[in-house]
Amino acid sequence: MKVKTKAKCACTAAEKKVVAKVAKPATAKVEKAEKTPAKQDVTFTVHADAGKAVYVAGEFNGWDPTAKKMAYKARQGLYSATVKLAPGTYQYKFVIDGTWCADPENVNAVANDQGTFNSVVTVK
């Protein structure tokens, strides 16, 4: 139902602009912030004689054979290194004095294109 009136609006021009601005719907886009999964500390260990040059290499460091040096833990008789990894599955190997070795204590392994095996670790 339309109501006709001859009465003019008592609003000033400035007030009409304010009303017009308020009446418009908001058009700003709100994007969802995607959370990246938190990286977790993953410790790799391998038994090797003291004095060896021992590294861990894998998908997480571009298979760089000298990117992550492992420290010798004399009391335990092993080398250890901790890497921060996001959830996922990663292939890796140890490099001991230049020789690439699968992790002898990890039964999870996959064949690689070199005819050997890479060890596999899964971070949840």
C-alpha cells in the first residue's frame, strides 16, 4: 500500500547522504584464515661409531646430504638430530661418512629409483 503525502522531508542534504550510506549493504569480503598445521619436532637417531660424519637427508631438506648434521650422544652410543616437520609423510636416509643408509630400526620403507630403499616417517 502506497501512502501519498505532500509533506516534504525535513532532512538536510547532509542527513540524506548519511541515511543513504547507512542503507547500503556492506560489500567487504571476509576471507577465511586457513590455519597451517603446526610443525612438530621429529628426532632421528642412528647407531654409528664415534667420530663418524653423520647426517640425515630426506624430502624435508631436498635430499641435501649435508644439510642436517647429527650430534653424537656418547652415553647412548648414537647420533641424533631433531627436525621440525609439518604433518605428512616423508622419505629419508642417513648419510654416514658419505654412504647413504636406510634407517635400520625403521621397518617402514619404500623402494627408490636407485634400486635401494628409503625409510619413511609419518608426522600426524
